Amino acid sequence: MEVIAAVKNRRAVKSFDPHHKMSDETRQVLLETAVLAPSAYNIQHWRTVDVRDPAQRAAIREVAWGQTQVTDASALYVLCADLNAWQEEPQRYWATSPQPVQDFVLPKLDEYYRGKPEVARDEAMRTLGIFGMTLMLVAQDLGYDSCPMDGFDFDAVAKIIRLPADFAIGYMVAVGKGTGNAWPSNREPVEKLVYIDHF
Amino acid sequence: MEVIAAVKNRRAVKSFDPHHKMSDETRQVLLETAVLAPSAYNIQHWRTVDVRDPAQRAAIREVAWGQTQVTDASALYVLCADLNAWQEEPQRYWATSPQPVQDFVLPKLDEYYRGKPEVARDEAMRTLGIFGMTLMLVAQDLGYDSCPMDGFDFDAVAKIIRLPADFAIGYMVAVGKGTGNAWPSNREPVEKLVYIDHF
């Protein structure tokens, strides 16, 4: 499916066919493609929990306002970020680059994040947005519907998935075969959202 | 271009043809499609500054380590968020929905954000990630290259674009016709980034 069509067709679907199984091949393509999304300094700080165990799904649903997509979607991804990824052997993110690129990027990377936890957090949330949207559009291309979700108790989900210290949850993405229409919603006209040169 | 191909072809291009002009029609399609991206509670808090004035571009380049894509790309978008969008007549975001949907969503929306500025900020960054990735993939579909950028002095750019109080800058996206190869980079194997059921 072409990108523009995928963007237009994508809607936050709330009800999924609980009987549909996603093939292992599709699961692999979905994630292998999504990890090609960009991240600042290529630190790839996304860490995704693919929740398959029905008991885990049920536990999450309980702390997610009972939303049925948590248990009924074919896949449920909890998108997390490792807030310290920038300092975990960062040379490996640039190992395939020529030495001059590495020499330029690696000190910049350190300077960008060191001692600035709020910068690392903003960056993590941005990247999870980028990563998750890639995942949702690839899902659309593969014939699936999706739903981004942040309506849940973040602390409770962190416990359920055993989130390590210095990791943050961004949001969840449910992927599956939609069975109902998405809630209708509307968009502001572009003219109200775009400014020329300055506010 | 199909989504998966667009994701694979997209690279952070650092050099652009400074002579290429993007048509008004393309600019319109790019933004009109990007605003179909999802946002939590459909609050659409993205506010994009489309920097066209060469003097504004030059001023931004000075506080962005002199990176040439700032001046040479056909379009430069500073992706910002209105951190208070959640409380600005939020019923308008759901005006086309049936009354029961509105009655459910609107109190939830208020409860989600009220008194929690850090939640609003995380959400803004996530949404700008989602919005910007949509923009970059649509650009790819339209035959353009792009570069997401957060290597700049955020406070200095805020002054240049006259960022209002209670707005935040997420990052910038340059869009244009690439003239050079992107820096090579590598990706971690999926297996290192995906956990089953829990960490």
C-alpha cells in the first residue's frame, strides 16, 4: 500500500478479531521494518515488549480501563525506551561508519545527553513516536489495523512487564484485524496548524 | 511508493539541492496528509513552522552547528507542540462524534492532563515523533528526501521563530532533493530490541 493511502486509511481501531492469528513471518517483517526508523544519533533506544501471554494481556487490560483491544488484538506492543542507551557503548551504533564520521558524531552524542536527563527523556518520547508510527504504517501495508494507546496506568504496566530502572514506557500499540469502525474524529484545517517563518 | 519500501529507502540525508523548488501543491499534500497522523485524544497539538524566509533559515543554521540542510533543503519545518491544546475547547476535537463518545472521551481527556505537565510534555514529544515520521514517509512517497534534526540550540531557535509560552519545540525536519549519500549507519538486530511478555 502506498504511503499516502496508508496514512489516509489508518484509523485508531478499537475492536479486533480475537481469533485472528498473525503469522510469525508477518510479526518479523513488522518489527524488522520498524527498526529502520530513525533515532537521534542512531542510538535506537526503543525496547519493545511483545505481549503474547494471555495472562499478561489480561493483567494489562485490567489497568487499561478494560479496553478490549488489549486482549483481542493479534499483537500488543508496549513501546519502551532505554534512557541510558546513549552511553551504552555508543560506538556500536556507528561501527559501520568511516572513522571521520565516528570522530565527529561520538563526542557530539555524549555532549548532547550527558547530565541532561530531561533531554534524554524528550528524545526517548520523540523516538517512540517515530518508531510506533512506522510500526502502524507498516501494519497498514501488511493488511492490519492498529491502535496507539496511552490510556492506561503506566506504573502498573511497568510492574507487569518488569520494566527495568532507567527505562520509560512511551505508549502501547495494538495491531490486528479490525472488526468495527473507528470512532469518527475530525482534523483541524492545515491553515490553523502551520505558521510561515514564525508564530 | 509502498510503505515498506519508503521505510527502507528513507535515510537521514544531510545534503540537499539548494536550487530545487518544491511546488505549492506538493507542500500542501505533504502537510494535509501529515495532519492525518494520530494524537492522543485527537488533540492535534502539533504546530508547525514552515521556515521559508532565507534570512530566517540562515539565522537557524547559525544556531544549528552550521548544518547545510537548514538552508539548502526545499522545506524546513520546525515541529512544535502547544502544551495546552488539551484544554483549548477540547470539544472541537470530537465535534463530529456521537454524543456518547464525546461524553466518554472529554472527561477522560481532562483527567489525563489536568495538573500533570510532565504527562502533557511526554505526550507532546510522542505526538511530534508520530507527526514527523508521517511527514518524512509522505515526503518519500512524493519523491523527496528528508532529515530529522535535533542538533541545534533549542532556546535560540525558539527566539527566532517567536515560540509562544507553553509551546515546546520537538525537532526540525528538512525536506528536499538529496544530493549526497546519507551517512552509513547500522541497526541492532531485532532480537536485541524485542522482549517477549516482559523484560
